[in-house]
Amino acid sequence: MTRPRYDLELLLDVAIEEFTKRGYDGTSIEHLSTATGLSKSSLYHHVEGKEHILRLGLERAVTPLLDLLDEQEAREGRAIDRLTYVLRRQIAILADQLAAVTLLLRVRGNTETERWALEQRRTFDTFIADLVRAGVADGDLRDDLDPAVVARLLSGTVNSLTEWYRPGHGSLSPETIADTMLSSSLTGLRA
Amino acid sequence: MTRPRYDLELLLDVAIEEFTKRGYDGTSIEHLSTATGLSKSSLYHHVEGKEHILRLGLERAVTPLLDLLDEQEAREGRAIDRLTYVLRRQIAILADQLAAVTLLLRVRGNTETERWALEQRRTFDTFIADLVRAGVADGDLRDDLDPAVVARLLSGTVNSLTEWYRPGHGSLSPETIADTMLSSSLTGLRA
DNA sequence: GTCTATAAATTGATAGAC
DNA sequence: GTCTATCAATTTATAGAC
């Protein structure tokens, strides 16, 4: 048995990094060729085209995020508990698929694939906003703040982790970062 | 008196938007030509080259942010009060120069100008981190959370506003958003 | 201050040999 | 599955007329 998938995954590792560094439009097939060590023709043997590479890279982030939502469909319990659980899982996915999630957050909607990615993001963000509203309705979250703004701030804070979080090197674990984020968000920073 | 500066400012309005939408590398002079209605040659009459346009656009965001830091140099008072003041002002600058700040946050360091911009961002972020540490030392901020992480989360939350805040249209004012952000961060979301 | 014309290099993609 | 060679279109930038 050969390993064509393995080679594809390696190509995606490189492509996601390049797309993130230079932007999708700013990254040429030639860049990917240089970075992988494969000729341009060989790349076209593995994928249908440039946009196909983007799609496969984005799916690494989108799939686990949507799986998390699906898994939540039948969940019960207080909204505030489900919210904290989903945010923790979102942070875990971000840490596990850091490069792909970073790429997902950088996509702007200039191609069909990018617009698809933005739609998936919107689905996820809407879910978070619904949980915040439900948490306020339950009386567990403050009702003097705009729930829509609160939800966006929470999502923004989580997503901003891609700007600085790097795994390994005795760095903080994703769980510790999630603890800090949720503790400061829910209980506040004041001593 | 002619108005060469005015034409340059108009060009920058367009260029900042295009650079933000497609990325700096992904935006061609031809794009800018189409978007401004000027020929490519005419653009080169106004600026030295593509990277010069980026530099001028980024300065719209960098200059007021560094001015804010300069103004803080001689400030007195408790760190927590200075921190909330600086964050409020940062949000005001973000709202006032939304397009340029968005571009600043999207720059990745592929050119000399981009690396300069990243350096200015780092200067600002370091200032925030110092204020958080001082706030903990004063006993005004919780000492059970990593101040470096807290500072990054605060900066990330502020910067995430570029992802959704849009002025006008009876939308929330920057001041209201700052109120919500600071209240939730300092006092917490729990009811 | 604007334009057309053009330069040399790079773009996404394909043909076809091995 | 890899390569070299090549395509038509696009890239940043310049020359020089008006």
C-alpha cells in the first residue's frame, strides 16, 4: 500500500503555513513548490488547483468545530455550563489545529471557498451568541450588558489566541489558558 | 494652492481597504488603479511604490497609538486607572481609524515595512503588559492569574473589535463598547 | 498630473517525457 | 509521481507624450 494521503497531508502542512504567512492571494504555486521541494507539476498531481488546497486546509479547522456543535445539539444542562464547555473545547481545537484555525480566521471571502469558510464561522459564532443569551435568561449571566456584544467579545478573545499561543517549549497548556480566560471573563480581573 | 495631499489621502483610503481585503501581497497596483480610477502611472506619481503606500497607510494607525504612549510617559495615578484609560483610548483610536488599525493587525512581517509595523505593535503591547503587572503589584488586580496572559487576552479582546465593529447605522458607540468590555473584564460576566 | 505603451519577471495551469 | 518546458495572463515599474 502506497501513502498518497500522507503526502497530501504534508503538502497541506506547508500550504497552510504559507497561506497564513503571505495570505492566500499572495501565495503562489511557485512558493508552495519551493517550500515543499516539489515541482509545480507534481503539486498539481496531488490537488486540483490552488483553491482546492485552501479548501482542504480550512477543513482541518472547520470539521472539528462543526463536530463540536453537532455533539451539542442534544445537550442538556444550564446554558452557562454548556457555554464554558464549548469555549474550552474551542480553545482545545484551536491549540490542536493552530495553523489551520489561524488560516480560517484570516480568510476574507474573495473566493467561493473563502466565502464557504466565513459561513461556517458564522454558524459557530451564532451558536455561542445563543448560549450567552440563554445564560442571561437563566439568570446566570449579567443582564445589564448587551448579550450580542458579550458573545462577540468572548469569541474575539478566544480567537485572539492564534496571535500569540505557541505549543510546546514549556509554554502554558491550552487548559491553563482556558482556565485563565474563563476565570477572568466570568469572575473578573479585579482583586 | 493645489491639494496634492488630499489626493494622496484619498488614494490611501482606497489602498488600505484593498490591502485589508486581499492582503498586501495579494493586492496589485492594477487593483489600486481600478479602485481609484487612476492609471498605474498616475499612482506612481503620488507614491514611490507599492510598499510606500503600505507604510503611509500603517502610519495612520501607528502614529496615534504611539502618541498615546508618549502622552502616558509622565502620567501618575494607580496602574489600574491608567490601564482602563489607555484601553479606552485604544478603542477610540481603533474606531476612529478602523480601516488602518485593521490593516495594522493583519500585517505579517514579509517586508521591511511590515516588520516595522510589528515592532510598533510590540511596543504598545509591552506597555499594556507593564500596566497589568503594576496593577497586580498595587493589589488592584487579581494575583492568581498570569499577568502576561491577562495582558494578551485584554489586547486580543480589544483588537478583535476590528472583526465586527462598524461605525454609524445607529450602531453602538465606541464608548459603549469600551464600557461593556471593561466592565465584563474587570467585574466579570457572572450575575 | 494624467495618459499609453512597454519592459522584464512572475502568475496559475498544462503537455508530455521518463 | 516526478520532472522540464511552455502557455497566456498578470505582476511591479518605467519611458515619454500631452
